[in-house]
Amino acid sequence: MTHCILLGAPIDEGQRRPGCLMGPAAYRVAGLAQTLTALNHSVEDRGDVIPGPARPVACTNPAVHHLPEVIAWTDALRTAVAEALDDGLPIIMGGDHALALGTVAGAAVHAERAGRPLFVLWLDAHSDIHTVRTTTSGNLHGTPIAYALGLPGFDPCPPFPHPVPGANICMFGIRSVDPAEHAALLAIDITVNDMRVLDEHGIVAPLRAFLDRVEAENGMLHVSLDVDFLDPSIAPAVGTTVPGGATFREAHLVMELLHESGLVTSLDLVELNPFLDDRGRTAKLMVDLVGSLMGRKVFDRPTRSF
């Protein structure tokens, strides 16, 4: 049995399409806590994280928006996740992917205290390796991986507490990378399993290779699951749809493999925009995926009608 700690992160400032702030409520309505309890896990809902006041900051990139608010969220989530990891497995219910600036930082703080390496599995259509300086959209949900790596270009953000080595990051399902991000990925030792890799080699072999490394090094594993990892035909409630994502079966297989590994220590659920959903379809699917991550087998899956 695992003690699961739910943390709401209704951050909407990392991108420009309103709606992600409703994500935590949607996960609660879709039965996340009940799903975990039915699998014999204990659940503690600590409510929504509340950031401190946003303080004015100067930024040299005029495209960037809502930087003070995102910094406030980063500080609050870093503390909340580090504290939750002392007590169980935090599940952060987002909110856009800018929340990972804080959640991965909190996981890094805890891993350093525990004397263990931190690994990150990035389930996403995008590489999110821009910096505050390089982003042309100004959307800070595209920066968490660069921040976790400790790359320069994040002034005036607080420095990432304990940068994650590139070799400890695995991207899975990537299929939308701009030229600047592509150049950054080539310069860093990150495992990038894009959809071409998954089409050629399948889901199992690349994921198990990464998980074997995590286990061999006694690592802690932070999983960041973006709705756009999934194909938009099954998960429409996201503002950054990219065709060709993971299918229903592929996504559940990833989750079941993660469960069997026993390595996951923290989990992000990000970019759910309930305003774009179809009768809760995407929220229910994401909750079902968490169920698979926490031990539900394929033949235990309930029948759904939408």
C-alpha cells in the first residue's frame, strides 16, 4: 500500500489558453481519490497549493508573460512537493506544465536529502527545453526541462536547487520540437524516445532500458505526464494538440510497466483543460491511467460510456 498525497496546482499562467486552472477540480470530480482508495492505497488530499504574492521582476525577453506569477508558483510547489515526499507519493494535479518548474525542483531537494539520484520521465509531445531567454512564444510551460538541467538563461528565477544530469532524463512520445530545442537536445545527453523510436522499437524496450538504469542506481523517479502525450483523438482536453500521440493501449502499457517497476516516487498530471473536454472524457482517461500506474490490471478496467 502506498500513501498517496494529492496536491492541486491550478496554475494557468504558463501558457495563454485559459482553463488549466480547473484541472485539479476535474481530477477530483473524475474520482482520482476513489480510484486510489479502491486499489487499497491511502489517500490524503492536501488541497490546492497557494502561491505567495507575485513580486515584480525584470526580464530581458519581451515575449515572456506572467513571470512573477510563475516564480511564485515555482517556490510554493518546490516546498509542497519536497514536504510531501517525506510522507508518501505526491500526485500533483495541474495546471499547465509550468508547474514542473516547482515539482521537479521539490523532488530534487528531497532526493538530495535522501542521498539518491533523481531521474525524470517526461511523457509529452514537446521537449520543453526552452529557457526564459530563448522562448519566442513567452509561454513558460515550455521551459521546465531546461530549468531542471540547470541551464543558463533563467534570470531572474531562483536557481534550480540540484540540477538533474541530462543522462537521468528520458523523454517519451516527443513529436513537436522547434529548431532551437532540437539544437539544445543535440548538445545534451538526454534520452529522446520520439514517436519514430516508439514506432520502430515499441513501448516496452526503450522504457525498460531507462527503468533498469533507475533501479541500478537506486534512483528516485519523477514522472511528468502531459495530456498531449496522448493522441488528441482520445484526449481532446488540451490546448496544445499534436496528432500521432500515444494510443489508449500504449498509454496504459506505459503505466503498467511503471507500476511493475516500483520506482515511481512522484507524479505530475498536467495540461488538462476541462473547458476543452467532452463530458469529462480526458479527465476520466487520465484518472484511469493513474489507476494503471498504481496497480490496476488491464482486465480490471471499468467499462466507460461517454
